Amino acid sequence: MEVASRSGEAQRVVAAPTGRLVVSPIPDPECALELSLVIPTLNEGENIRAFLDAVRRNLDAAQPGGYEVIVVDDDSADRTWEIAAAMMPAFPELRVVRRQNEAGLAVAVIRGWQVARGRLLGTINADFQHPPEVLPRLVERAPGADLVVATRHADGGGLGDWGWLRRAASWGATQISRWLLPEVFTRVSDPMSGCYLVRRAAIEGVELRPLGYKSLMEILVRGRVGEIHECGYEMRRRVHGESKVRALHPVQYVRHVFRLRAARGRERS
């Protein structure tokens, strides 16, 4: 699929992979990059240009010449994928994937990793609630780690100006997970974080089966994750657009936690 940019140059938008959610080894290790950062989007047209500019500034400083950014868009009504693709002539590290007939933020992240060429695989949301300025610190703490997590609950992190209702919902979700998957919470202070880097070798060949919008717990339970580092950040308020968290997401979250608990039980038996 090709999209005409403002300069008139056609830019290729890649169709998302289908089938099992398995990340393969890098086909040609000699062409591997150090980092592939996936940005899942849905109707982020108001944010995407500024966000990609900020990501580029930070990664140019932290990983010059050794990264790619992959926008995985869920066929947005506001054509976020097209807006992102128009930036490709001036942003050669950028790739755009348009995902159709499939849903789920966590699945979108994994679809991006399936087309990625990096030894490190990462994700960050495009709504500025994860500040792009955290990326250099994640990269800095990656050596020697299988996983580097941007956390709201340690290392100077925080929930910013979250209201009491959102804080209560987050606390409740945390207690459910802490009760059902206590081993996850002994390893990571913020297992519901949506911003992290994972070494490709820790998940390649593993079938991932996330539900809803949380992918980190899936990796912690099913992946081969050894050393973990953390990096604190302050959660920000969304300025443009609407939150993707809907009424169905808490139900999916609870189902996902029970599914992971069952998987952990089978692994131990």
C-alpha cells in the first residue's frame, strides 16, 4: 500500500502480519539494528507529528544510526497512519504498519515486533502520557538487561495529576495481579507499564497471547526474562484525543491475569 506524502513522493505503508503472535529471530543478523521502538496508535492524528518529532530527537541522541520507529495504526478513522507516513521522507528511521480486521493494543505492539529488525524491542504510547524523554534513560540502562521498564512506582516515578477515581482503579487492578501473580510483582514495581524495552532473545520463538492493552505481564510470565532494570517517570495528562481505555478493558485485564496464572501453573506442573 502506498500513500502520497505532501512532497508528492509515494511512501509505503506495510500491512500488519497475521497468524500466531510469535516474534522470530532476525533474518539477517548483519542487518540488525540495536533498537526497534513500536508505537501503537488509534486516532492519534492530533498527537502523532509532535510525538514522532520528540521520539526522533531523543533516540538520535541516545542511539544515533542504530534504531527504527514502527507506528502500528489500527486503521484509524482520522487516518493516523497516513499522517505518520507523510513524515517518512524526512524521517528515514520511520516505518508505518496499517492493521485492519484485528483489535487490541497489546496485539498491535507484538505485530510491530514481528516486522522489527532490532535486538532490543520496545514500546511507548503516542499520547504523551509516557514522556519521550524517558527513552534515552531506558536505552542507557539496557546493557546487561533482558528487560528495562519505565515505572511510575519507583526510582522517582509518579502518577502525575491522576484523579482519585483513576488512582483507585489502578490500585484495584494492581491488587488483583499481586494476589494472582505475586511472582511478577516481586520482579517489577510496575508490571502494568506500557513503556519498556525487552531483549529480542527473551521472547523470540515464544507464542504470546495477550488480551486487551497490557503486554508487559505477558512477557514476564511467558518470556525468558532474566536481569531486569527500571527507570522512573512521571505519568502525564493526555492533551489531545481521547483515552483508549474503555469499559471492556477491565474485564479483559482480569481475564488476562487469570489466563497467565493458569499458564504459570502449567509451567510448574
